[in-house]
Amino acid sequence: QVQLVESGGGLVQAGGSLRLSCSNSGRPFNSYSMGWFRQAPGKERELVARITWGIGITAYTDSVKGRFTISRDKAKNTVNLQMNTLEPEDTAVYYCNTISANGAPGNYWGQGTQVTVSS
């Protein structure tokens, strides 16, 4: 069973940076790809970045292109999200999850990590 643990969130001023990290308690994710999602108050959860575990192909939602970078560390079994030039609109709880080959996220969600960007 996947036990996702997200970390690295916090409060930052607009224009600042944060680096999020996700692990499966040290175990392999055993997934086709991994994604970072976010959910802002009153909004639906959205996928912001994804990466294939094997060869590292990445994709981003338009609003974060050029500012966020997703990466994976196979040796440490972690997935990271480097977030630069943060905007107040990036404020949300950020979650990682597995993504199957057909694009479906896994059934189990971690606690997430809060990112708050002040203007």
C-alpha cells in the first residue's frame, strides 16, 4: 500500500521559491508516473506537474510552465517539485500521487503540504 508523505511547504513572499518533496516512506512508488497536484480553497484539485518514472518525461499545466520543475530521484525514491517565482495564486495544499498509464491518480492521498504565498 502506498503511503505518500509530502514535505517542504511553508509561507513565502511572492517571487520566492520552495522545494517540495514526496516519498513513499522510502519504498519504491512502483508507478508508471508521478504527479504533483494542488487544491486551493473552494477549488477542485488539479494536476500541476507530472513525470514518467522510467525516462523522466515531464509535463506541466500552463499556469506553472517556466516556474515549476518536477524531478525524481530513483536512488532515494522521491519526487520533487521546485517552485520558483511563486505567486499568490499558487497558494494551495500540494499533494503528490501515482499516475497510471491511463492517467488516473492513485486511490490513496497523503496529508499534503501547505504552500502559502503572500503578496
